[in-house]
Amino acid sequence: MSALDVATKRGTVLNGELFAADGADTVVIAITGIHGNFYSNPFYYDIGDTLNRGGIDFIYAQTNDAFGKIETYNAKTGQPELIGSWNEDFNYTDEDIEAYLDYAERAGYRHIILAGHSLGTNKVIYYLSRHHDPRIEHFIFLSPANLAYMMQGVTDEEKDFVRAQVARGAGQKLLPFYFMGWVVCVADTAYQWLFTPTLNNAHVEPDGDFSEAAQITHTGALVIGTYDNFTRGDPVRFLENLNNHIPTARQNELVFIPRTGHTYQQKEQELADHILRIVGKWRASETEKHEEE
């Protein structure tokens, strides 16, 4: 495993990690969710090591909110920057994902799989809905985040406070309370969580706003634990509901990992084995296709 720093178009340098196998021509890029770092999601180690044993590279791709605060720098200005869940701007989602895709393209990988976990999956859905990027062969959605579930603890008084702070031009000031009960952030970030549709794209309700999922043209796999409590009690239906709104639904694979939750505790290796199997199947299919040509 080695440090991987990638610069976005705006210059902000994102810090990832590369698990490298000898001579790999395939890479899985996993976009992290909020506070979805190695400490809270140790399954990334299992995925990286397992894929490497199968001759596949893996990129743990931190975006702006893998930690509360991340000390980095701007490649354009040379100045230090402090990013994190405290000041994330969802409008940079495309840039962040593209920074890792651009790296993979420059590195010469023939096969690129774009994955995401939790809010990282919502970011990948957003990206794929807007960019039918030919560099990406398939996607892997791990435990999409249901924002309605995450917002249920935010009180009406807190919502009004966020609105008022943004309205009076104080959006970059920290809120005087923990947003969602656990996140320190500025009002502008909280406002996006609450009131913008950017990443609010995975729903429990069949008639939710799936306009982003409906624009996806790639094929892939969707994975969830059967104890995932981000789904209002029915992870299987939650994942099926999302897939049903993707045009490639019949070609996609759904994987339900029993007796584990949102971060796959006690089932980390099982998750990694499934990902290796899925990617291996895709590689074999591509090889067969090229041989027929």
C-alpha cells in the first residue's frame, strides 16, 4: 500500500492509497463516504489485499469528507488547505471523482471499475448520471446512503437556523450544534445536506426522486448488508428499489451479505471475496469478448 495524492481541477489535492499488484491492468477505485476512512471502515484493507491476490489494483479514494478535517494543499497555489466534512461542497463531486479517474487513465489501466461506499456511492450515482464516461467499464455500489434516514434527527429549529445563517451571508461559519448529532460543519455544508438534491438519490419509497439513477448507462453490481439500518428496516427492498430505476437493471448483479450492517462488520472478508468474484467475472467476459473479435 502506498500513498496516492491526486490534484483536482481546482487544485485541491486529495489523499488516497494505492494497493498495487504486479502488472495489474485492472483497477477498482472506491470513493469513500462521510468519515468513511480506514479507521471506521477497515474493510478497505480486506478489499485491497484480496484484489491484489487476484492481480487487481485497488484505490482507496478519499474525497473531501473522509475525516472531519484533512490538512492538504492546493497544487495550483502551493498554499495549504483544510478540507473535510466540516466544509464540504457537493458541487465538487464531479471534480473529485474525475481526479482519480484521470490518475487511472494516466497510469495506463485497461479496465477501470468505479465503486463507492455509503455517501461515496451516492457520489458515484451522481457522477454516472451526468457523465457516460467510456473509461469506466462497470460500477460497484456498496451500501448507498439514504439521506432521509440520516436527516431524521435534525430538528425543525436546526433546519430554520441553517436557513437563516445562510440567508444572512454567514454560510461559512460553523454551526453552534452538531449537525445530524455528530458532524461539526459550516452552515453552507449543512444546507446542501438538507435542501439540495445533489446526492439525495437513493430512497426507500418506490416513487422517490430517482432521476439520477434513471440516467445511468453503465452496468455493475449493488451490494448491501441485510442488517443495514440506513434503509428503514428493509435493506433488500431498498437495494432492489434503487436498481429497478437504473436502465441496466437486468444486467446488474445484486449481492446481499447476511447478518452484517452498513460497514460490513464481521463480514469484511466475505465482502472482499464477493468484489473479487464480481470483478473477475467482468474481466473474464472482456477477455472472451476480445478473443471473439
